[in-house]
Amino acid sequence: MRFGRRKDVMQISEAELTAMTAQLDEMHRAALPEMHAAVSAWSEKLRAGLRQAGTHQPSRRGFLLGSGVALGGVALAACGGTDSGKKPTTTTVAGKPPSKSAPTDVQVAMLATALENTAVLTYATAAKSAKTGALGAVPPAVSTFVTTVMQQHQDHADAWNAALPSGNQVGKQIDTTLMDNIVGPALANLKDIAGVASLALVLENAAAATYQASLQEIKDTTQLALPASIQPVEMQHASILMFMLGQYPVPASFSTTDAARPVTDHIGNA
């Protein structure tokens, strides 16, 4: 069976999408041990830094120190994207104005958590719309892909949130700047699978670009374990979505920061 009612949707078969989803899940599961090890090492270094400093304010070096995992996946070909919407004007995180001395490393991790939560909410909303029939006929392979990707984003959100100090944990909060300006309006106008794929691609490109931006800010390669273990999975999400939309899945040789979200995005409840 092939699906896609619009000319800009690639006639990809259910069998093809099923195979891609299985490979995606295998890639994600392979990265999980590295991701969890990175969270443990990162959190322990942060706590050790706090104990030495005798303060509750984390240091950049202590927070960013990871497990030194190899970055083979980070140089994967990127999925392109455009800057997602107008620039935010707020400078709040987790619903509160940040201190001018708030560490950039904590803000980056909070933003990453919020982006992952935003993706989870978006996929969940699309899945709910599909169940009501609002998106037309939805092949089982598409439902499986959505469920698989949504769980992977939840795993990523949980990992980032676990790495944050207790006073800065984001929980289920989302990037409300992205939601208000881009995601929300698009969700309100979803009519078919192509619309879901297009919106999801914006989110996946934003996540991958944001991770790339964080990698470029970190000079010590031993500090890159957590974002490096997650970014390739986000890029694979984007590649599959581009296949579904009939676009070339590898439009650039290296990942970019074009669609990266800034730490000034507001983080709050959905």
C-alpha cells in the first residue's frame, strides 16, 4: 500500500516506512547506553562541582562534563530547514525571569528538555487527531512511526531533565515561544499526513540545529556526550520525514545551526 494524497508527498510504501522505523528504533536503542552513561557522568560532575564550591550554582565545566563518547554520529549529513518563525522577545525560562548570572550550560539543557517535550506534545496531538478521523485515512505504518518517534523524544526529554539540578528541572514544560508562534497555529490547521510530516520536520530540524549549536559552544570534546548521543537520532527522524514528503533526505553534507532555538525562548506549561 502506498499513501499520500498530495503531489509533494513521496509515494513511499508502508513496507518502506516500517523498515525505516525499525532501523530508527534500533539506532535509538543503540544510543541509549551512551546517553544514560552521559547523564550519570554529567550529573555526578555537577554535584561534585557544587560540593567543592559550596554553592547551589552549577559551574559550566562541571555541568557540561560528559563521558567522552565518540562523536561519529554528529558528522552525519544534516537535514536542512529554515529558521522557524519570528524571533522571541522574551528572556524567561521555566516561567521565571533568569538571573543575569544564570549559567549558559543549564539554560541549554533546559531548552533541550523543553524542545523534546514540545515534540512529544506535537506528536501526541497529531496522533489524537488521527484517531478522530481529522487527518483522513492513516496507514498503520504511519501510526507506528509516530508512536516510535514520540517515545524517543520522551526518552531524550527524560535524559536532559535528569541531568539538570533539582532547582532547574523542566519536567513536562515546553518551549512556549515555539509553540505559540509556530507549532500551535500549525496544529490547529492539520488536515492530513502531509501536514503532520511538514510540522514534525520543522521540529526535528530545530532540535538537531539546537544540538549542533550547543556542540559548537563546547570546546572540550569530553563534554559532548549527551547531545552527541541524541542529535543523530533527531537527524534520522528528519530524514524519514523528508522521504515521506518526497524531499531529498540528505540536502547538506553537515548539520547546520540555521533553525536553532535560542536559550531566550520562554519555557512554561502547555
